[in-house]
Amino acid sequence: MLFGVTTMTFYHKPILEALELIKDCGFDYAEIWADHAWDEVKGASAEELRETLTRLDLQSTIHCPIMDIRITSPNRGIREESLRQTYQAIDLARDLGSRLIVIHPGSKFSVLERSDTHWNLQVESMEKILDYAAQQGVLVTVENMDSDKEVVSVKYWDDLNRLFEDLGKQEKWVTLDVTHIRDTDLVLDFIAQGAPHIAHVHLSDGTAEQMHLRIGDGVLDLRRIVKSLQESGYQGVWSLECFIADNNKETMMEELRRARALFE
């Protein structure tokens, strides 16, 4: 098994230090959040990141920027800047030789926004992102988003499949975030329908009220979910995405032990 963890776990540290900690914890992959890499104080250049990853013998995936980003904004200026930064993150994945990049689909600005107008912007923006990534030789995986938010339009496999169908894409690569779905049976339904297209997994626990909890602190049957993914043939990275207070290395090491125990 290949295990990864987001650099945002150690967001309050410089990203190069975060990579050192991730390696020390025993992970195979670091999921580099673009916001962390580009931080004015804690960030680092692509060259510095590449040199550090090589020295540590650590592989990478990339997560798109999310801070104040909205690729479906009805405000053209915001939408175009969000796309520009997404392209920049794709460039980072290319420059680092990363396994893939995780892309968030856009959300509505308001529940009052017309669904057809929003969806047209969703398709338009995602088409540009996928086309740009193909030109750069970067694999894009689209993530399912928070199932409890009314403004979110891409929550389950059916939503992702509709998006790819409307894009006219034969290749449909997704990141399954189990805590975004919040319900074990619904996660298993997602796997049953979309298993051949799951290229990446974000693993954390959750409840109806909270997401991205530590393994065992929520209500998801993660052993059952992991078993279902394994039986479906999933061979990608199991990327941990939970909040760790105080950027604590020992706690993160314990989280990796909890993750490994799911496979025993």
C-alpha cells in the first residue's frame, strides 16, 4: 500500500519543513496543497520542492488551490483568476513529476443562483482545466465535494459522471473523499458505481456534523470502505486528510498507524 498525507496537516510550518516531517512520519507521498506551496512566508519554489522531494525520496500528488477560488464564479474576473491559479497548480504538478492533481469542481455563489447557469460554467471551466492538463501531460482527478452543502453541485458519482458525460470525456478520473459523503453506505454506493474511475482516495473519518476527523473518531466504517476499494482493484495512494492540532508529528505518526491497521 502507498500512503500519503496532505502538507496542510503541517500548514503552520514552512512547506519544506512539512515535507521533512511527512517523510519522518513514514509516508510514501506528500499531497502538496498549492496554497501552502505559494504561501508568501511558508512557501517554496518548484525547484526547491523538487530538490527536497528528490533528496527525501518522497513522491507527490498536488491539490489545487482552494483559498478564495471559485472556478464557477458568475463574476468573470474571479472565475478567470481561479482558472489561472488552477493552471499554475497544473504546472507545478508537471514540474514536480507528480502522480496526479486533485481538482475541486466549483460551487454556486448562492442557493439562489440558477442551476443551469451554474452547471454551464462548471462544464466550461472544467473543459478548460482538463484540456490544459492534457497539454501538460498531467493527470487530473476531480473530487466529490461536501454532501451537506446546498450550493455544491458535484457530491456523488452520478454528479461526476454527468459532468464527464457533458464534457464528452471517455476518461473519467476521480478522487474519492470518503468524509465528504459522510455516510458509509453512500460511500459504498459510490465505489460500486465508480470503482474503475477512482484514481485517488482521501481518507479520514467523519460524522454528520464534522468532516476530516482522525480515523476512529467518527462514524464511518472505514474498514468496510477500504475492503470494498481493495476488492474493486484500487491500487492508488491512500492519502490522509485530517486535522492534526499543533502540527504534531507524533500524532501524525499515530494516524498513519491507524490507517495501516485498517488493512489488517
